[in-house]
Amino acid sequence: MERKWWHDAVVYQIYPRSFQDSNGDGIGDLQGIIQRLDYLEKLGVDVVWLSPVYRSPNDDNGYDISDYQDIMEEFGTMADMEELIAKAAQHGIRIVMDLVVNHSSDEHPWFIEAKKSKDNPYRDFYIWRDPVDGHEPNDLTASFGGSAWEFDATTGQYYLHFFSKKQPDLNWENPKLRQAVYDMMNFWIDKGIAGFRMDVIDMIGKKPDEKITVNGPLLHDYIKEMHAKTFGPKDLLTVGETWSANEQIALQYTKPSNHELSMVFQLFFTQLDQYPDKGKFFTRELNVAGIKEIFDRWQVALNEQSWNALVWENHDLPRAISEYGDEGAYRIESAKMLAIMLYMLKGVPYIYQGQEIGMTNCPISDVSQIDDIESINAYRELTQSGQMTKQEALDAINKKGRDNARTPMQWDTSANGGFTTGTPWLHVNPNYQTINVKAALEDQDSIFYTYQKLIQIRKQKPVVVYGDYQMLTQTAPEVYAYTRSYQGQTLLVVANLSAKPQMINLPQYGKQKALLSNYAQGIIDLKAKPLKPYEAFVIEIK
Ligand code: TEU
Ligand code: CA
């Protein structure tokens, strides 16, 4: 496989609204990110993926864009953006933008024009249908609840929106729309960005009349066209958000010979505490052993011909410690275990802001504290339909709601955790008194330094980037052990995914020393090695 600059890259995702405020208005901004570039360089990341910073009325916190080639007023100006790209480069950091082209904002000039009349030149940039017997064209539903069709009285037709009503879907069947998107992407590429994270890119090939929403017949043709007309010739990093992609479909997107994307996110682990046929807010006991099954499956399926994207957290997901680890006695051990288990696998690591210091979910006590449109709509739908009581709905949102990932970054013990000198747009997690960057940097044994060390090992040892992966099967279901081998060098990684003590027997490796561990280790005798709760370590087999 041809070597790529991003093969050994480590990506840090920033949710600009919650990272660092620089002007006291309680909202994170671009100058705030510039202020923290030293910190990101210290962590050792090479790429920053910015969640949307474009002009937006923020119905869905920036994922509803009204001008793709201008910066959201609250975040700053285009000059700030150009300064960020330049200064990040001085810190050895490249910027990846969020590409949100399944839909735009309904305040985008394209849509304002489109809804004026049926023969408006922009009409076909969106998806319009006549009423059927006075009702919605069909029963397609939106992700944030309700019908996916919204009636527009001006022209007496419905328009499609798979997210909020203020996020009308773009019509990718229209070559003029596609070219407009490619021109916009090249506008940003010419500014020196290093690639794109692509929002719900598996939906752009939709066929709403046949109720096909994802993996539509022309999807991969569109992505190949996009590749050819924008990033393909420029050697950029592209990662797709494709909730519907299993391993085989992931290969279709990411095999280099297909000229589509560099990688796609594997997010199936997020459903290990959910029911197959119920929404994300209906949860059950976590299937811990399922974690290794999913990651092993994707390693085996993709490693030869493609590349994995290794992620636990993002701005849509609850904090990993709260979901897969332990917020209490073993917060530190479980946070380190989750990092060691994931980031020694083959693929590009993605670290979400705050994950590297062990930030947790932030429960709320009243519905009025919810900001996220998905959770607000879910609370209303779950309670009004009688599926849940108000308390049950609140509990469900406290467990799975997206605001958990969006509470402001915790920098120190000053007011609002040092995020802002004003009033934060969203509540700060009160545990910032103990969980914050300053405390993490002052404690040589903190979660931060485990992340820093994992990145250093990845940079120093090609076996982590290019090594063959092999899961060891002779372990307990909740113990994940695997090797990475390359040019005669072998790493052994062992992780107890559970809070329960476990035992591992790998006599073939005898006595070894740990390169990295989340518990103090002497010589490890792998013939019979008891594992403490969430114990994990990396060994360079001698
Ligand atoms: O997310 C797609 C998506 O399906 C998630 O919205 C959804 O929230 C799911 O509940 C995750 O558990 C992308 C963006 O990441 C998200 O922030 C946007 O809201 C959405 O698309 C629309 O742009
Ligand atoms: Ca601000």
C-alpha cells in the first residue's frame, strides 16, 4: 500500500463552541483555539478536525450552514481562520474541516432562492415533492423526530429534511449543486487545509421516493466524482461519517484503488448498550465482550487493503469513561485502559477534546438545561407518547444525550474551569475542580501523559502504524489481547475491559517488562497474570 502522510497521524477533534472563549462572551472561538495550540503540540497531535465553524443560525450548532465560505460570527472572522491555519502549521498541526453537504441551513441563500418559486434556478438544489392526498409524500421520518417532509405554503410543496426543519437536504442528483459543492471544497483546499471530515456522507445518494436514505445507487459515483474534482489530486485526509457502513461497505469507500475516501468512522460500538430495533435512548446493560468483537472484526476486514479510523468519542456521543469505563473509583484506570486498547490498534487515532484528561458525562436535573435539538425533541416525543415518564426521559438523556460531550473544556480550577470569563453558553461540569488540564499537566501519572506516551510510541515505532494485527483467542471474553508485528518486532497489548478482576495465561511470552501500563508493573509473568479492574499494558516482546 502506498505510504500516506496521514498513516501515522493523530487527529484531535475540537468542538469550537466549547473549547476556549477568548473574548468573554461565553462562547468558544477561533482565537481561543489559537491560544491553546501549545497545549495541543505538547499532547503531540498532528491534525485538528474542526467541527463546523461556518456561518450558521445554529439550529443544530453549526451543522446547519448558511454560508460555506464565511465564518460563524460568534467564532470570529475569515482572517482569524487563516491565522489559525498558519499558526497551527507553525506548531506542526494541520487543519481538517467539517464538510456538511447532505443538507444546508434553510437560511442559506440557495434555499431562500429555491423556495421562492418552482422555476427558481436554485429550486433543484433541494428535494421538493407534491402533497399526496393532502399529506406528506411518504412516511419517511427525520433523525431528530417527526416527518422528514416539511410543507412550504409559498409553492404548495414539501421539502425533504432528514435532520431539523432548518436543515433542508441538498439534491445531489443535480450536477449544478454538486459542482457548487466542489467549488466550495476547492475554496477551502486553496486556503491550505489538510482534508475533510464528511458529515453523514452515506446519505447523499438518497432516493426518497423509494425510501432509500443511505447507500443509494449513485452514492459511490458521487464520491468518486468529488475525489477527482477536489481532494483526490491533493493528497489530503478524508474521513467519512457513515453510520450505515459495515466492513464491506467501509472497504468500498476506503480501498485506495477505489479513489474515494481515506477512511470512515466505525461507530457500531456505540450500540452495545442499545436494542437493535429501538432508538438510542432505550438502553440496556453494556455488552462488554462485544467491544473486542467489533474492533477485531474491523481490524481483520480493513487492515490489508485499507485503513481504520480509531475513535471512542465525538460531539454526538456520551463520554467513553461514562459509557464503557467507570466514573468512580476506577475513572483514571478505565480511561487509560480505553486509550491503550484503542490506540495501539492499526489505524488513525481520533481524540475528542477533553477525552485526554478524562472528562465525563454531565448529568442535568431539569429539561430546561438541555441545549441539543436532538435531545429536546426526544424528550418531547418520549414523554408525550407515554413511552417514558419525565424522569425516565431525563435519565435516558443523561446517559446518551449529546450535551454530555459538549460541556465546556475544563482547563483549570478558576471560574467556569477557565473556559470563559463570561457566562458559558452551556453549563460547565462541576467536576472541573478535580478534572482539568492544569491538574493533569502537574501530575506525571495523569491520563494526559498516557495519551502523550501512546502518541510518542506511535511516532517512534513503525510497528504501531504498519504492524500486522492478530487477536489472541485464548483469553476471557472481557479481556482483549492482541499483537502487532512488523519487521521482527512484536508488541503485545492486553486490556481488561471490565471492572472485574480477570486472569490471563500467555505462557508463550514468559516474563516481560511493560512499555506502558495503567497500573505500576514489575516484571510481568504472562504464564499466569492476574488482571486488576480495567488493567491494561503494552509490552515490546523481547
Ligand atoms: O450526525 C449524524 C447522526 O446521525 C447523529 O446526528 C445522531 O446524533 C446520532 O444520534 C448520533 O448518536 C451528524 C453530526 O455529527 C451531528 O452533529 C449532526 O447533528 C448531524 O449529522 C446533522 O448534521
Ligand atoms: Ca467567544
